[in-house]
Amino acid sequence: MPDRLVPHFQEELQQLKTRLLEMGGLAEDRVRSVVQALVDRNPAVVDRVLTGDGPINQLHIEIDSRCFKLLALHQPMAVDLRAIVSAVKINTDLERVGDLAINIAEAVKRYMRHAPVKELIDIPRMAEIAQRMLRDALDAYVRRDTELAHSVLNADDALDSLKTQVFRELLTFMLQTPTTIEPALDLILISRHLERIGDHATNIAEDVIFMVSARDVRHHAREL
Amino acid sequence: MPDRLVPHFQEELQQLKTRLLEMGGLAEDRVRSVVQALVDRNPAVVDRVLTGDGPINQLHIEIDSRCFKLLALHQPMAVDLRAIVSAVKINTDLERVGDLAINIAEAVKRYMRHAPVKELIDIPRMAEIAQRMLRDALDAYVRRDTELAHSVLNADDALDSLKTQVFRELLTFMLQTPTTIEPALDLILISRHLERIGDHATNIAEDVIFMVSARDVRHHAREL
């Protein structure tokens, strides 16, 4: 086959990374938009998030198909093989982050039917941390940077303790003022969705560490 | 290399399938145990689920490593390539189901500190549906049965409407009787975790359809 029909593996892999970063950017944008819409009580933006998953879904399919092509045509080994299988997994994680933006949007829509429960501080902070984790995890993938990947794993604790704090505070509201029960429930669900976005970033970071070092850190903490 | 050092691909693939079924069985058992423990208010079983994720985590790592070996040694093509990449994804989904059993166990533990909110009917039904979906999705993978995979996609609607029903009913309890707020919240979280187990089964079913037909059904419904 002439060379131009089978482009060089490293070039194709570079394109794959670029597409993954693009996908990560889309996922992050959706999370940022929907949480900003919650703070601003802006239903138009919420609707845009609810219906705007076309581009991310298209990229999801495209990236998967690039991965299969790379595996079939180039039959990569060692770190390159792990990089492509990781890309398949990361792609799935990013698509779920896009879906979680929809779950958040649904909760925001319900939330806006009620008076605000409280000034929102912790939830936007959770969103910022989750976005940062996503961005760092993807940077770590592209640069094969295990140190950055480890920093993502650590950031997950901050997210977790914010989630617990949000839960306790909202529970107090619910117990004291029954009219806050419905909207507070939606804020609790939103904080859980944000926690899950952090979980996806964590998964990506673990894949990066495995890809670079072939060392499986996934069940480490729990087994120690 | 002598033949006995590189076993036949189909034989290795068969072993991979057996391990995936085993992993599915473990995941399903954990879900069944923890929901039964909720119904029976049995803290010992809850604790067993909380600490019993060792075997599933070990299998997770083993299956992943089998997949990498198959990809590297045999460089499979077409449906075999898709079968192995699907196995990587399915393995991830099953591991998350195992984790969700822990999330449920944590909620059950909190729930048992309070008087029962109501007789539990819908949550055990959700668990049954989710377990059935998982089992069918894995059978569909092993038998490359797209019809069975499609039936899993359809079952997801039943799970979704049960989740909505549980939510509405518990919300009514919370609004009428503030002492039920805390335990009802945990039941709502449990129903969300069960819904996510159904989502994982759905992911597996979509992978099966893609593996067999190379047709991507994942973003179909939403784009129509």
C-alpha cells in the first residue's frame, strides 16, 4: 500500500490525542455552562445543554473508530498499545461526563421552579475542581505525565469532602424548612453528579499511570 | 515459539469470556446481597459487601491484562478485535457495578439507623431488573446475540420509570413527615445507584451490538 494510505502511526496517534482533547474541552464546557446556568438561573442555557450533546456524541463515535483503525492497521505494542486502549476508555469517560451535564441540567431545570435554597458557593467550587481534574487528567494523558495524573487522584478527596459538606448543609435546610425539600434534593443530586465527573477524571488519571508505567494503581488504596 | 506457549486465539478468547461471566456473577451477587440486606435490615451482610470487593478487583486487573496480552500476541482483526476491546469496556462496567454495590451498602448502613420509611417493594424490583439486565447483557456478549442485547436496551425504560415512581413516593413521605427525610433520602440515592447499574448493563449491550454488527447504536435514540 502506498505510504499516503497508511499514514505514520505517530502522526495518527497525535491526531487521536488532539481529538480527545477536543472532546474533553466540549465535556468541560458543558459542565461549566450548566453550573453557571444554575448560578444565574438561566433557563435558555440549561436548554442548550439539554439538547447540545450532538457534537460530543459524534466525536465519541469518531474517536472510537480511530482507535479501532489504529489497532487494526498498525498493531501497536507496549506503551503504544496501552495508549490506544486507554484512549478507548477515556473516550467513554468523557462521553459520560457529557451525559452527566444533561443529568445536571435536568436537576437545574427542576430546581429553578422553586425559590433559591441558599447562595451557591460549594457547588460551583465542586464544578471548578471537577473541571480542573478533567483538564489535568487529559493533559497527563497527552504528555504521559504520571506526576500530574497522581495530582488528579489527590484532588478527588477535596471533591468528596465538599460533597459531604453540601449534603449535611442541605439536610439541615430540609429538616428545618420543609419547603426547601424539593429544591435541596436537586442540589444534592447535582453535587453527586459533579462527584461522578471527578470519578471519571480519576479513572482517566489511573489509565494514564497504567499506560505509562504498566502499573495498575486502580485498586491500590482500597487494598492497602 | 512452540505452540504450547502461544495458545490458540479462540481458546484464549473463550477463557476471557469465562472470566467476564465470573466477574459478572460476582458483581450481580454483590448487588443482590446488599439489596437483600436492606430488606432484611441485616448489618452483617452490609459489612460483608462493604469489605468484599477484593475478588472483583483482582478479576478486573486480570481480565484487563488478558485483553492486552490477546491484543499484543494475536493482533486480532474485525469482530475478534472488537470482541477484545469490548471486553476491556465491559470489564470496566462490571467493576463499577461492584463499586455501586459499595455505594448502596453505605446508604443502607445510614438507612438502618432510622425506622423503616415504608415497605420496600419498588427498590427490590429495580434491583431484580438491573441484575437481569446485567446477566442478559453478558449472555448477549458471550453468544454474540444482538437480539438479546436489544432486549436489555428496552428493559432500561422499566428501570427508569420505577426510579421516577420511587422518587415521587419518597418525596411525598418527606413532605408529610419530616422524620422520614433522612432515610427517604438514602432510599432515593439507592434507587439512583440501581439505575446506574442498569446504565452499565445498557453500555454492555451497546458494545455487544457494535461488536457483532460494527454498527454504532449508542447515540441513536437521542439523535432521531
